[in-house]
Amino acid sequence: MKIDVSNQALEWFKDEMGVSDQSQVRFFVRYGGCSSVQSNFSLGVDVTIPKDPVAETTRDNILFFVEQTDEWFFDSHDLEVKFDESTDELAFTFPEPA
């Protein structure tokens, strides 16, 4: 599983969540909402220390990760995190691995 965080999404994390150098951002499963990979579940974000990450990427010395306990949600898909200007929010897409 690969995580990709766009430049605009990175700026959103800095501006809206106050993350900075050495911050650690977790993508976690939450009940409710919808996604293209799991019905009735969606992703949340939190600034926290990783325990058992299954996937991670670093941008501007900020670690973005998914814990092993949430791996099932992705159903072997990658995670792309972008910023949607029309909604002024993050947008998650789940492409098939290349």
C-alpha cells in the first residue's frame, strides 16, 4: 500500500491542523460516511504517534501513516490525499496499485 499526499493537501494539513516539522499524521477508519472501497466507513485524520504502521510516507519532515489495524479498509488499494478546492476539504481516492 502506498500513500501519496499532494502539495495542496500538505498545505491544508499545515494550515488547518497546525502540523509542522516532525509531526505525525494518522489516517484511520471511522464508522459512517462512505468511500469507494468500503460501505458505511470513511477516513479520519489525527495527529498522533504511530504504534504499528503498515504504510507511511514523509513530506516536509511530516510523517503520514496508516496503522496495521486499519489496513483492511483499503482492500489492497493505495491512498491518494488531495485538496478539493470546490469543497475546501481533503479528498481521498483509492487507486489500484500499479
